[in-house]
Amino acid sequence: MYIFASMVVAGVAAIGFVLLLSMWMAREANHQAADHMRRLVDSAVAGFTGRVELTNVDFAYWEEAYYAVVYRDKPWIESNIAESVSQTGVMQIAQITDGSGVPLYGYSPADDADQAAVLPQPVIDSLVNRLRTGPTEPERTVVGVAETDGVSYLLAASYVFAYDPAEMKPGVPPVLISGVDLSPERLREKSQEYLVDDLRLQPLTAPLPDAYGARPLLGPDGTPVANLIWQMPRPGDALLATALPAVGGMSAILLVVVLIVARRSSGLASEIVSQREDARSTARTDALTGLLNRIGFEEVTARRETADWIRRGSVALLYLDLNEFKAINDQLGHDAGDRALIETAKRLRAAARSQDVVARLGGDEFVCLLVGADPEGLARDFCVRLTEKTAVPVDLDGQMRVVRSSIGVTVGRRGDSLEEQMVRADVAMYHAKRSGTLEPVFYSEDLRDAHSWQKSVEERLRLGLTDAASGRSPFRMVFQPVVNGADGHFLYAEALLRWRDPSLGQVGPDAFIPIAEARGLLPEIGTHVLAECCDVLASRPDLTLSVNISPLQLIDQQFADRVLDITQAAGVAPERLILELTENALIDVPETARARIDTLRSHGFRFALDDFGTGYASVSYLKHFPIEILKIDRSYLAQIGTSARARALFETFVNLGQTLGMDTVAEGIETAEQAETACQAGCTMHQGFYHSYPLSLKDLDSFIARPGTTGSDARQPRAG
């Protein structure tokens, strides 16, 4: 009896345990599935909203659209914007207003009559007011959900801008508001596309049905106006429905039942959760940018029509990688990095046509597949449009930054697979990044061998930096003097890096510096060079050196502190160190550059602008930045004997530097005639082979000790 009672008690306890375990597992399965579904809906909303924004910007940031609206060219508006509403289906409603929100033109499929407004004035006013609370700039967009004539719309509002703001009329630009309907039919399409059950709108005040999730949608004024609801998956209910009858029907053989039910329950829960995980992982849209992700890109390109274009070779594939993206993440934070990705995605979509395929593959890599009969022409036109858009700076958490990409392009060949074209485009992109060009690089067979060599250089550079940190540096410094051109007396020297690798041999700076910059290695190399120079200065108290600073170093938030730490540790006065910048460093990150320069100048460091005349810096940059030395690029003196224009420009640069209170240095002087020409123009600081080759430290000491001389008598042997 005791044994029986014990068995009964044990059985009841076991049954209770199994029931509780099953209920807990069911609850957890429901909770996990609901969490996955919420994230999936967030991704769907972000993707859908992003496409509406991009469509609106595509029409608003359009030269012809701006002039058509400003000068009331109604036929153009009807044949472009109105047609997009009535025929193409790109948008279902469009409203154009002036800068204050007064309706000018309105188009809706429900209204055939000619009328100025198709949206209620309060909706227009709310969107325009929200738009005007921020900066007046192209591609800035606000969104909101509103209802008109019984139909809800997801609306986007943007300023109508010309490509050149200088050509626009004063005042607030016109506004384009467009959108797509949120009808039950469209939401059913989205339900199928994003694997969400029963996606629909519901008023805010309506009670939420059982087993449904909700996400508020914001209205034109930025406050919630409706709920987007969907049916929550409940795999745990299916789990209980399976487990409970099994527990009650097999209590006589309790121990066996416990094992079977536990195993079966666990298996069912894992299987159901796994299915939901798989469904989510196959979602085709990148949650951050709203573009296709890698899976979506592969699905779209595998479709019959697109696959036929690829097999015929009637495609161009562009592989894009953001420049300095790691530095943006490291120095400005991941929110700024996300913003750079989002803006890049918007610009890519705006530059693409409706039949093109744009995707984010991951990280900072994007891909565009252009289809058509002239793929090379399509690629070049696309790159021109994209270059125009990427020239506009992006606000990255308060810092205006030009976000550019390295672009590799391959033109399809009959019979090629997509995978083969991806490899070729990647090789071309790597070459573009390595060379630092702002132009797209088209693939050729020569690039494949170059790509292999560049990868070897990158690997050996990384190994060399590791060796340098442990005291076995393959790098060495040489120094090229800057002298007084009139008498040859030494003024200071520019520190230059040389690299001899055990495997590759002597690798010139023109070869390895672009690769180091493309792969993000320049900041580490720059820190090594700065430390080496400070060691030299510490042992020679009368010497002054200049050091080249890369744009990647300049955007580093810790750069100024790092320079101060290195010089203070070596006991070197800041006045003995000149930091040389390039024009691109000032143009790409003007606010950041100014902040770093001001900090270091306050401690006594001096700054020089190197290779002046080769970039795009204007006089305004020279006035804005406290530069003390202007180094005129060698190309102007090299052409003086054959080009009157080169002579005039050189003299203009010298006069400009003197007017702004700067010292000017003539770079690349190789002959007595060039030296005399520079002196006649008023530039008496010279650097070049005529006065001296780059020297080892020992030879530099000898050069400094000599009396002032110029020409061949002053030259020392090359330092390699």
C-alpha cells in the first residue's frame, strides 16, 4: 500500500511537473515567436517607409522638377508626376505646395478633376511645418500616415531642389508630398512579402484583438494616429495541444510517458521556434537601409527575367564600399555609421532606375545590378548621377561629412554567371579603394594580377607594423631638406617613410601608401612615423621636422591627444614639428579638420598645406584654416618652361600665400632654371633634388653642417 501510494504521489508529482514544464515551454515558445515577429514587422515598416521616402526624393531632387514647379510648367508636371500617379503606380497620391504649404497641384486616382489640393490642409500644414523645423536641404524627408477620402496613405514630404542651389530662387523651396495607399489589399501583399499574418490598420482607440501585436504609426504631425496590427504566432498553443492529451492518456505507464512527452514537447518547441527563426532569416530586406539584403538580392537575380539578362551579358554590376567607414564608426560612433549607410542607400536608390536591383550585402558594402542593352553606358550614367548626389555632405551627428564610395564595375559577358561577375566587380572595387580615385574603376584582366599583388602588400604591411611594435621595424626614415633658395641655407626637413620588406624587397611609397590608406592602416603607420621623428628631434635640439598627416588620422577623435602624448613623452617642443595636410583632408571633413588644427595650434604646432594646386581647395579654405606654410605642387614648376599658364598660376599661388601671411615652398625643384624662376616669383623656400635628395639621418647632419650652397655641390647621395 505504501509503495502504491508512493507511486501515486510520485505519479501525480510527475504529471504535475510535466504539465508545468509543458506550460512553461509553451509560454517561452509564444514569447520568442512574438519577439521575432515584432522585429520582423519593424523591419518591414522600415523597408516600406524607406522606399516611399526614396521615391519622393527621386522626384523632388530633380532639376527639371524644380524649374517646372517654380515656373508653373503644368504640362511637364502632368506628364511626369501626374502620370506616375495615374499610370505607373509608383505613387498613389501627389501634392505640390509652395514653401509655406499653399497647394499648387494635386493628383489622385480618385480625383480626375483639375484641382490644387488632394490632401486636407491640416495634413499639408503638419508635414510642411515639420519639414521647416529642420535644415532646408535636398533629400531631407519627413513621413506620416494620414487619411483622405476614406483611404489611408503613407506620405513623404521633401523640398523640391535643383542640383545647384545657387541657381534657386531665394526663400523656402516648394514641397512635394507623395505616398502610397495602405489599403487592405496592399497590406495583404506586405503580409505575404514579409511573412506576417493578417497585417492591417486599426484605430488607436479600438481594443486590440486577442493574440495580436500592435505598432503605432505616426501621423503628419509626428504623433500616433493608428495602430498597425498583426496576428501573433503562438507555437506554444500547438505544443500544449499535442502534449496534454498524451500526458492524460498514458498516466498508467507514467515513467515512460514522462520521457516520451518531455522529449516530444522539447522537440516540438524547438522545431516550431526553429521554423520561425528560418522564416525571419529569409526575410529579404535589410532592416537598416530598406534595401534588399544578400538573400533578397540572390532571389531577385535568380528570377527568370533577370537571370536571362545576366546570361545574355546585358548587365553591369557595380560593387561599392564606403570610404573611411571604419573611421566614422570608431570616431563618431555607430549611430553616425548607421546614418552614413542610410544616406548612401537613399542616394543609390535615387540614382537607380526602377528595373535596376540595389542591395546592401552587409557592413559597408553595396551592390547595384543595372540591366539594359548598353550596360557600359548605363554604368557610366549611373556613376555620374551618384557622384552628383554624394557630393552633398551628410550630417553625421552634428558633423557635415562627404560620404564617398570606392566603386568597382564589371560589364557582363555572354554566359557569365552572377558569381563570376561579383568576383570581377570586387577586384575592380579593391583597385579603386587602393588607388584612392573618386572615379569608378572598370574591370580588366590586368587588374586581377594587380589585385593579387596588392593583397600581398597589405599582408606584409600588417606584419611589418607588428614587427615594428616589437622593435624589429622594416621601416626607416629619410629626410629631404627645405632650404632658402637664395643662399642654400637649411631651414627644416620633411620626414619621409621608406619600407624594405624581406619578401617583397624595396616597396616605394607611391605603391604602399595608397594600399595602406585603402585598408585603414595609415593611422597606425602615422603614429609610428611621429614617434620616430620625435626621437630624432629629442637628440637634435636645433632641428625642425615636418610630418605628413593623413585624413584618416585627422578624423580620429584621439589624434590631438596622441600627438601631444608622443611629443611630451619625448620632451619635444611643439614649435619644432610641422604637420603637413593635403587639400582633401580639409575638403572632406572641414569641421573636424578645423577642430583638430585649432587644438594643436593652441599648443604651438604649425601646419603646412602640401601639394597645393592639385585638389579642389578654394581660397575660402585657406582663409578658413590657420595654415602657415603653403607648399606649391611640383607640377607647376615642371611645366614653366613650356607653359605660360603654369608660370602664371605659380606666381598667383605665391602672391596668394604672401597676401594671407603664409610662407610658400616650391616643391620639386630639379634645375637651376626652376630655382631661379621660383626666386623671381618671390618664393624663396625650396625643396627638390636640385638642392638635395632625401637623406639618411647621418647625411642630414652633414648637410646641415655645410655652409649654404645650392645645386650639385649641395647634393648628398640618395638615401634609397
